[in-house]
Amino acid sequence: MFERVLTAFYGGTFDPIHYGHLRPVIALARLVNLQRVIMLPNNVPPHRPQPVASVQQRLAMARLAIAELPDPLFTLD
């Protein structure tokens, strides 16, 4: 048998990532008891100009941002 894990997917450019990206998701996680949030940084969004930071830089910034959080809620994909 398998264990259910309540998971949310969160996409964005995150150029750069900041607490305005993280706070609402943390609040939602507490509200509905999310166990995991998988962040999906976009490479080049079709509806916005090219990001300033490269996708590798934005991934690195996102890793640093979620590493500082006390709860291991977030993962990157």
C-alpha cells in the first residue's frame, strides 16, 4: 500500500525569488495541511520578457531560498 502525500505544484519565473513568492504558499500549506510543494521554475515564460537571470541562476537562488526555511516543505523540479 502507499501513503498519500498532499502535494501542490507551484510554477513561476522566480526572477528573483523572494518572500512574496514563498509566503502565500507557506500560508496555504498551513491552511490545507500540504505536505509538499514542488516548485517548477519556468525557463522562458511565453507571456513575459526574457528573465534577467539564467535558468541555472534562478534554480540556484530558489535552492538557497528554500534551504533557509525551517520546514522541508519545498522541493524543486
